[in-house]
Amino acid sequence: MSTNRQMILNFFMNSTGFHETAWRLPSAEPEGVTSLSLYKKMALIAEQAKFHTVFLADAYELGENVKHQALNRLEPYTLLSALAGVTERIGLVATVSTSYTEPYHTARLFASLDHLSGGRAGWNIVTTGIGKTHLNFGREQNYEHTERYQRALEFVQLATKLWDSWEDDALLFDKARGLYADVEHIHAVRHRSDIFAVEGPLNLPRPPQGYPVLAQAGSSEDGKELAARIGELIYTAQQTLADAQAFYADVKSRVEKYGRNPNEVKIVPGFSVIVGATESEAKEKEAELRESIIPELGLHRLSKRLKVDLFSYPLDGPVPELPDPATINENRSRFELMKNMIESEKLTIRQLIERVSGGNGHRTFAGTAEKVADELESWFTGGACDGFVIRPQALPSGLEDFARLVVPELQRRGLFHTEYRGTTLRENLGLARPNNQFSAQSQQRKGVQLA
Ligand SMILES: Cc1cc2nc3c(=O)[nH]c(=O)nc-3n(C[C@H](O)[C@H](O)[C@H](O)COP(=O)(O)O)c2cc1C
């Protein structure tokens, strides 16, 4: 099947894969978690396969289950800056929290990454909903859900002002006159509110893309509103086509409500995948991963997430009744998703652990390249998404399989590009470079002076 519309593919990268015990597989390289060579190898495979981005999640704490899981992780700006030097086209998306960083510092770091990569930076804007990060930042409690999102919106708006604080023509490099920069075109931002006070300007010229691509993954009401106002690449987790279609229609209509073009916002659900050359090979890989599961790890993780002590129930019995989602301050949408999945599929605790260990609430699938391509195609052409976040359950092997087997199949069907369209991430995603807020003011001032 051939169509003009083509899907966006993002490679969600971590060290050993998205199945939580994939580090135990013979093909995994857990010793490489802190070595550049592992990530360089994967970024180059992803770029050769023409993935639009490599995407890194992040949190500012060590997860509780490091006893059984590869949870130590490199800091995203540092890793992506290193990858910027060894790749040429692939987008580099870092997760940074608006709850536990400051706008000036974050705007500067993203501007640096965008400059160093020649316009390939993206920012996954998160508000840090789960865990104990607050204890690493001098707070007794995390911010409440609504407060987190208020802070996120103001944070991002302020960051865009900082990136705009240098107009594109601010640098003169006029050696003869000794004029390095035109200070009329470099602006203070003078932002003062109850949350932030930032004078500006930034100490770097405007990033090549204007702003890094703004990615976002909130799925609650507040999260979807933020996505609709500022998001350009929207990560999400849905289990069924119907839920994904509903989310897609919901977010796109909210985008229109804010006067934005729905095509400016690309929605990409997660897809936790195992690919085999044959159906039986895919099932073998799936079984190998299932055998690596440590039930104690699943019980611990799920008890925390679902707010029920699962250790006191039989593994092969039903999941006990769960609390009302409205009482959940942490990742509410993921809680709801799991609650719905448990109720509709009547899962036992063991089945739930098996389901969740491969996808952490994202959709999981194991099959041949044709079957995987069929699944992706049906969601893509069925009004459920603009592309996907590909989460290989085992790394690096699962990325190699996807790149070698699935990408050519998608290309053969005309569903995925065979070459990068441009050099910046915005060009490759079909997103415009944003106008500079201060340039419009400068033009107006010039108009007044001339008149
Ligand atoms: C693909 C994907 C990746 C995510 N990565 C992160 C991450 O790296 N760090 C983080 O704190 N939250 C991450 N999240 C969680 C979201 O930011 C968000 O908190 C979650 O979807 C719940 O939405 P809500 O905050 O609106 O309730 C991710 C979500 C998705 C769907």
C-alpha cells in the first residue's frame, strides 16, 4: 500500500531494553550501561535505519529496584552531546523535568545541544510524577499534580523567551568596526511571577531550530492541555486501537481550540516490540524474556504503582480491588490504563506481571516483520497516531532486528521514509521553525521609527 503520509519513528533508547529483566539475556550488555560505545552503536543503527529520533527518558533518583534491574543511567544532555558528535541526521531528544530544574539553566543546556548537533535537539517535557525525586531537591513532598502542570507551562513559555532573547541577526562579527553583536537585538526577558524570576537574556544565540522540538507525554487532563498548548511531539501509552483513536482525536481537537494547526502536533504511542525472522523465533524470544522475570521485582513495582500490597495475595489469584484513580497524585493516566487492563482482561497477578514487565503499560507485541508492520500500519492509517515510539524489549539486539526486518517492510509499503528530508529535526518532522517573539516587536519599533 502506498500513501503520501509517512510515519514518524522514534527509537526509545536505554541500555539493555524495555523488558525490565532483559539485562539477564545472553545478548544483553549490562556492563556497557555507562560506556559510550554501546549507545554509539545503537544511535548509528537507528540513524542508518532513518529513525527520526533517539529518545532518552530520565529521572533524578535511583529507582528502588536496582537490586534486580539495570536502573543506573547516564545523564541525557551529556550522552546526547556525545552522540551529536558521531551522528549527522537523527534527532536527539532528552527528557528534562520542569519540576526539578530551573528555566535559565535548562534553556541554556538545550540551546547548547541544538547548536552542537546542528539543530537536532528535542526536549521531552516532564513534570516528574512518580518516585522520590523531591527528596533529592530539598522538598518533603512532590508538587501536587495541578501545581506541577502550572509550573510546566510557565517554565516552557519562559524558556521560549530565553531562546528568543537573541534575534537571528544579533551576531555581527564586524571585525573592521569591532562590533561583535548588535545589542539592540539581544533582549532581557524580565520575567517575574510567584514561581520564577528570570532577568535574561540567555548567554547563547538563538538555537538553529529556534526552539528544540517540544515533546510532551502527559495524559491526564492537565497533561493533555499542556500538550495542546505547547507540545509538538506527543508521547503516549495506549493498549487498544480504540483508546489510541480517542486520545488522538481528543488531543488534536484541543490543539485546534488553542488556534494551532493539528498537523503541527505529532502523536506517537509507545510500542514495546519483539521481532523474529519467523513467528516461532519471535515466540522463542518472548519466552526467553518471560523466563528472565523475577516475580519479586514485579510484585514490588506493581504494589507501588497500584497502591496495593500485592505480596499478601496469591500470585495466581486475581488482582485485588484498586483505589479510585482520582486519589492518585503520581502517574494517574498510567494507573488508569493498568486498572482498565486488569478489569477488562481479568488478569491474575502473575499475568499482570508478565504483561507489564515487557511494556510498563505500553502496548507489547511479538511477531514477524510483516505482523509488526501490519500492527503499525493499522494504527497509523486508522486515525490513532502519526508514528510510534519504538521500545525494543531487548537491546541492542531488538533494535538490530527492527532495523533489519521491520524498517524495510515499512519502506516497501511506502509507510516510512527512505531518506531524511532535511538536516534539522524540525525539517525531518515537518515542523516549522518558530517565529521569534522579540523580532516581531523589533519590526514594530522599526516601523514606528520609520513612520
Ligand atoms: C513514552 C513516554 C515516556 C515518558 N518518559 C518519562 C520520563 O522520562 N520521565 C518522567 O518523569 N516521566 C516520563 N513519562 C511520564 C509522563 O511525563 C507523564 O507523567 C505520564 O504520561 C502521566 O501523565 P500525567 O503526568 O499527565 O498524569 C513518559 C511517558 C511516556 C508515555
